[in-house]
Amino acid sequence: MKARVIVTLKSGVLDPQGQAIEGSLTSLGFEGVSAVRQGKVFDVELSTDDESSAREEIDAMCEKLLANTVVEDYAVEIIG
Amino acid sequence: MKARVIVTLKSGVLDPQGQAIEGSLTSLGFEGVSAVRQGKVFDVELSTDDESSAREEIDAMCEKLLANTVVEDYAVEIIG
């Protein structure tokens, strides 16, 4: 079973990397960009075939390692 | 209009960061993890309200800045 975890900064948390990308896009001529936020994706392959136990395990991974839940949110999708 | 761009390494491209995360997960006791690949997410806010022109603009941004299309794939979702 394959899961995709998307980790994004909580709203209100400053994102200097996103701001730098926004600046670069604007200077490349993309003028309609009003904000960019950067995050991370993890595609995790699990040996279990049970979706609910996969979700539980992925949640535990996010809490322990993949996300810093003080400043980041995460979302889990089962993709295969 | 808000778009989410997900940039992932093409299959076959080595991902040492993903392997390090896999190792960390295993040493934390998550034994069912068989592979981890890491990627990037960009949430881009655009001033246009037209979905097809937004997609065109985002594609151009990916080709020029957000993704290295030699080794990375990207996927675009309109999220709002």
C-alpha cells in the first residue's frame, strides 16, 4: 500500500523560502503570482494491505518524524 | 485561484534523502516501511480566475523554475 503525505506550514507561520520563490517567479515575468508557500511530500510504501492500519501507522510517522506539528500540518492520501 | 504543484523525483532517480527517512522510520520501530521518496509541494496563488490560463501559467513556472524536468516530474492540481 502506498501513501502520500503532504506537509505544509500552518497558516500564519512565516515562509521565507516561499517568499523567495514568489520573488523569483515575479522577476521571471510571472506577474499574476500573489503568494507561494512551500511544503514537502513523502511517498511511503507500506507492507500492510489494510487501509485503516496504514493510516494509523502513517499518522504515527507524521507525529514522530515527518512533520513538526508545532508549525506544520499534514495530510495523508492513500494512493495505491 | 490557488494551485498546488507536486514535484517528485522520476522513478529510477536515486533519492538519498528518502532512503535516510526510511532508515529513520525503521529505527523508530516502523517495520512495515519498504520505500520512501521525498518531493516538494508549492501552493501558488494566482490572480487569474480562469482555470485553463492558470494551468498554462503554472506549467510554464514548473518548466522554468519549480521543477528540474531532467530528473523530476510535476503534477498540478487546482485547489481553489
